[in-house]
Amino acid sequence: MLYILQVMSIIEKHTHSIKDIARLSGVSTATLSRYFNGQSIRKNNEEKVKRVLEETGYRPSIAARFMKGSSSGVIGLIVPEMNHPFFAMIAEGIMQEARKNGQLVLCGTSEGSVEVERQVINRFSQSILDGLIYIPVAKAENIPALESFRNLPLVITARRNIIPGVPHIYHDGEKGGYLSTKYLIQLGRLRIGFIASFWDAPCSHEELLDFATKPASYTFSSIERFRGYIKALNEFDIPFDPDLVVVTGYEHKSGVDAASSLIGRFSSCNGIIVMTQAVANGCAAQFKRQGYKIPEDLSMIIFDANESKADYTFTSIELHLLKMGEESVKELNMLMQGEPAEDICLDVELCVRDTTAILRL
């Protein structure tokens, strides 16, 4: 559940506690704390402490060194899944920027589970952190648990409208959905499927259009992109067909199931928009097994093609995940320095590759 990244190397094991060192030195724990904090103490007490430290080989842990008003040099990161390329790339950006500032990253994964996420938040609330970067499982259910952090500086990444008054770093998902749908329409593809991925689906495919109008929907990146899809359909006077929408997960099997669902509905789909490459791989494989040719029969656009294991070089909406991680750390450091921080919306671009082509009738 919890992974310690970069931080384990500075936590040295020892057989004595800070209370033991205070007792052996003949000073109070408050005096010892001031010494570890770099504050001046009486000369004779300083000599006693140094002597005991040399004799015991004691080195204070992060928790022992951290006192009120001090900095631990550690920031927290909570992600839904560390093995997912999307979150792994954001995490890499976070760690790169943290290293520039001499900071360490304590990382926990919620495994795509709201319950596990709650456990991670509770455990992080007992850790010594200067601030927290939080990528929720797209729901606001665990927000009360964040009260455990009290006034800890907090940045929400890869999500919108999760916590009022907290800076959010996110991509322009609606623009991505709009650009991809418009491009497929311009290729003559008017029957465009939309595969919406969720860790925990908030609604069925029949309810997605209505749910997209509710305030709670803004916490889901798939629905942000769905709004752009609807915007493009409306712009070209193409009626929305719920049978062209599939609600699924984030795995390869999710793509296989999504393709099977579309085929089973006899929806005559000739274009498709998919949230991740893993889902797109499964989707493309299943369509291929059913005799569809990509891109001739079915053109596909995905969000952020960053995985190497793929049968196709996908046309994609390019995201800036490393930058998202870097900006998250910059925003967090601004908050930790008492400076105001605002939401940052990162732009997206359409990158045309091999999985889209003009529809030939």
C-alpha cells in the first residue's frame, strides 16, 4: 500500500530513542530538541550531548529532527496506482522537481480503491510531511479524512473541483475531447464511439449525458473529455447516441469488453475515442478479431500514447504529465512559503499518427 521513494536512505536505524539520549546526556528532551534544531543551548549541555552521540552512534530520524516550526524536507504524494503509466509519469515529474529543491517524496498508492485511499490518508496524517500532493480516485468521499492534516499545504493534481480553496493542476480535458471528436468528424466519421474509463463508475452509459451536467461530474477526467465530445457533436449537428458510449475501467480487458459491447449493440461505429493506451490495445485487438481494419474501418484516438507495448502508433491527445508533476511541486512550495497559489490548466494537442484515416465509402 505504501511505498517510500527516495526517503529510505536518510532514515538510519538505531537502538536508542531520543528520550534515551536526553537521559544519558542529563538534559531535557526540550533541550535536546533545540540542539537538533540548530538552536543554541548551554555550552556544557552541548558538550554532554555531543559526547553521548559519539558514544552511542545515534543519528536522529526525520521524526526526531522535526519540531514545530521546522521543515522535514519531505513531501507526500498519493496516487490511485503507481504502475499506471499516466500516474507514473506525473510521479516522475514530481520527484525530478523535488530533487532540484533537495526534497524527498513519500509516496502512497490507493490501488484504485476508495477504502485503501482512506487508509493511506490516515497513515499519512501520522507522518512528518511539509506538504501533500494528492491525486484522488476521482471522488470526494475521502475529503473529510484530509482534516487530519489540519493546515498542511495541499495541492490536487490531475483533477478539477475536488476541494474548494485548494490549488488544482489539471489538463484541459474538454478541449482534448473536442479536438479528437472534431478531427474524426472531419475525416467523415460520424458514428464516433466514446469509451469512458473510471476506477469506480459513477453511472451507466445511459446516464452519462445527464451526469455530465451535475457538479460532482467535474471530478472525473473522463467526463471532462466527454463534454468536449458532446460539444463537437453539437457543433456539427450530429445527434448524441448513448449506444456509442461505453463505461469501463482502465485495463486491457476493459478495452476488450468495451469493443465487445459496441459490437453487440450493432452500433455501426466507425470512429472511437479511448482514455488510455491499455484500454485502446484491448479495444483494437477485439475489433481486429471481429474483422475490422484500423484505421480504414475504425479510426481510433487515445489520450496520451506513452506505453511501448502497442500494435499501433496511435493518433493521440498529447498530455504534459512530467510538467504536471513539476508544476505540482512548484505550487506546493509556494504554499509552504506562505505565498498564494492558483489553479493551473495545462494545454493539450492533437498528434496525428497511424490510427486515423479518411473514411472511404
